[in-house]
Amino acid sequence: MSRTRTIIGAVVLLLLGTTAYQAIQRSASSIRLTFAVEQCQIFAEMVDKAAAALSDHPPDAKEADQCLEYAHNYYPSGTKQVHGSQLDAMVESSRHASEQRIIEKLKATTGSDLGSDAATWIEHFTK
């Protein structure tokens, strides 16, 4: 009888431990997903803000470049997301697309073509 209770107790503890572990993992995943959504929203806001700055008369390329710099440096890969994870890849893809959209707007407005590297544009305007 004592051995049966010990086995049942061990099984119950194992099940409780597994349940707790899964709950913690789900919570962490939910937090990372919320962070990813927020990061992508920030990138979209920077594109909109840059577009508005470049629509001003006269266009404010420096402000648009500041939006590019903000998006470029906003929580780099591996800070809010696990580096190399699917969420990290999604966030970095969104960042890259936003950077390219801002760069295309800067090219069209300034007539300059400094390539597609965000760091080059940021350096150009911070001189």
C-alpha cells in the first residue's frame, strides 16, 4: 500500500510540475507575441511619421531620417525576442520592410541614392 501511494504521489507531482511548466511557457510566449506586435506597430508608425515629414513644405528629410534611425535601432534582434526565433524573424522582416519604405521615400524626396542600407542613410544625415 505504501509503495502504491509513493508512486501515485510521484505521478501527481510530475503532472503538477508539467502543468506549471506549460503554463509558464504559454505566458512567456504570450508576452513575446505582444512584444512582437508592438514592435511591428512602432515600425509602421515610423514609416507614417517619415512620410508626413517628407510631405511637409519644405520636406523635412532630417526628421524622416530620425524615424529611420529610430526604427533601425528600436530593440535590435535578440533583445525583446529570442534571437533566431520565428517571432524574431517576423519582427526583423517588418523592421527591414519599414526601413526600405522610408529609404524609398527619402530617395524620391531628396533625389539622393545612398543605396538600401539604413546605416548609410542615418550616417549621412547625422553628419
